[in-house]
Amino acid sequence: MRYRYSQKNGRAEKQAVIYSQDEHHIQFSDIDGSAFSVCSMLQKVGYETYIVGGAVRDLLLKRKPKDFDIATEARPPEIKRVIRNSRLIGRRFKLVHVFFGQKIIEVSTFRSIKDGTIGNTFGKIEEDVMRRDFTMNALFYDPVKQLLLDYVGGVNDIRAKTVKPIIPAGVIFKEDPVRMIRAVKYCAMAGWTLPAALYSKIRSQAPLLETVSPSRLTEEITKIIKSSSAPEIIKSLEDLNLFKYLQPAASALIKSDKAFAEKYFTSLAAPTEGKEKDGRVVSYLNGLIEDYLELATDWSLFTEKTAQDFYKETFKKIRAFIQPMNPPRAELEGAIRAIFTKQGLTVKKLRLQSRFSMRRGSRLVKNENQKDQ
């Protein structure tokens, strides 16, 4: 084990632990080739560059990362000069997206703590690490040298299966309430238990989520339901009184209707987007809406004559049910049509906004169960 030092008042002080491959055990074969290329290109021209955040955490936990984000000392225009297949994005704090076909690698510049942990000033790696939420997400991995930098004891915390905030407890959730959701999510996905002090802090500060924009809440709930641990995460969020800020209608039904709650969590555990269940292509939204739609809908009212109005009414009902979540309309329509298909009722979309027609191979109006009654 080695250490990274800095000079302070004429003396060398330890800053970070440096883990070699024999110590951190991250397999090079698990590194995304595009992320490696970005790090290699920037390092070759002298810029300190690392894979950061959730990808490093997942690699240490022997899980396959969904995304590989990169942090570097290079400023956005410098990154763009080095990597041609890239684009600057953002206004106040610019990021760089590097394109490899359909894949995007996001590259950010180290940020300063000059304006707190949510400011938009460029800084040094020593500052950038102190802006990150929890120690498990504040690790820097160099895929070229296969070295892992740990400024905050994140490796030991992961091995101890604990979530430890970097930002002071009195500030971390007030600055960004979404950090509460992420803390719960990380624990649930890893099968850990929140430390008592952190559990108490989150439970008491849950109302802070009222100030979060619908777009950010949509982003968080979408990530959760697309994960393989959605039921565990949502049960934990419900226990901490957080889920009612993400899905208030569903949270109320979970509390009041045990049968609904059981079916709801079963649906969340079902295959998500891109997979099939019972011969149907399943949207990531199905788990959120299917059980409510079946509970709140009288399918016998669906006839060829009233098809369009029935569908419009159903769409409005579901849109209200999932608020403040606001997914793209096309995605929500697709999920609702898939559930109609399950009932033996196929709705064909003619226009995005409102016009629909029925396709009836056997001219069934009711589902199979209703037909036999």
C-alpha cells in the first residue's frame, strides 16, 4: 500500500491511500473500453484523469457498472481539443460528452469547494473528493495504471458495508435532499443497513424532498424502477417516509391496502424494459402502474364505440397516479397499451396526442375472464 502526499507548511502530509491491483482486485476486463480510451487519451497529454463515482463502487462490489463517468483536471475546452468525438454540454457548469456510437461517456472537470458542495467552480482533485456525497462514491480509479486513489476511507467503508457521508450531517441533505434517496438506494442495492445516526437524520429531514423539482424526482424514480433491486429500494424508502414524495398515490395505497402492496412489489420485481413477460414487451413503467390500473379500471366499460374516450380517461388517471413523476408521453402511452393488450384489448396509436383505433382480430371487447362470465 502506498500513499499520496502534499506539501503543507513545508511538511509532507498524507492525502490519499493508493491501492494497487493486488489490493483493490478490480479486474481490468471489467473496465469499459471506451472509458479506458478517454482516460488514456487525456493522460497521454498530461491531464490527471480517473474513472469515478458509482462505477468504481460497483467494480469493488463485483457488480457490472451501468455507466462509467470520468473526472479530470482538464477544462472542458481542453478535453474537446484532445477528443474530437465530443461535445460540450451545460450552462453554468460545462461537462463533456464523448460519443462512441450510441454510447456516451460523461467527463467532468474537478470542482472546487469554494462555493460549497453544489457550486460550479473548477478546482483540484483534493477539493472534488470533498464535494461527493458518501465515501463509497468518492473513489478515483486509474484504469491505465490500474491504481485506486482513496482520500476518504471509502474502500474500508465498502468492506465494512457501511454508508458514511463526506459532507457534514447538518449540511448534506439541506444542500441536496436527493442525497437521502441515494443513500437508501445504495444500501438497498448492496444489501446493507443504514447506520442508526444516518437513518434518524434521513427520517427527520424527509420533508426536504418537497422542494425538489419533478424532473429530478422523475430521474431518481426512473433509475430505481430500472434497477434489479426496485422492490428492496422502495420498501426502504417507504420505511423512511421518503417514497410518498416520489409516488404519493402509490405510497398511500401501500399503507392502506396490503393486497395492493404485495402485488405492487411483485410487479416491481418483474422483468423491465427490453425484456418479455408472458409474451409481452414490458416497459420499465409497468411495475409502477399495472396493479393500480387493474384495481381502478372497469374493463367491461371498454367497447368499440367508447374506445377513444376510455383510453383518454385511463391515460389521465395514470398520469395523475404517478405524479410528480413526468415521463415522456410516448413511454407512458406504450406502457398503458401493453397493459390493455394483457386484458385482450389492443389499442393502436395513430397520433401521439389523441387519436386511437381498435384492432380486433377476434372482435373481443372483454378479456377472457369476462367472456366466460
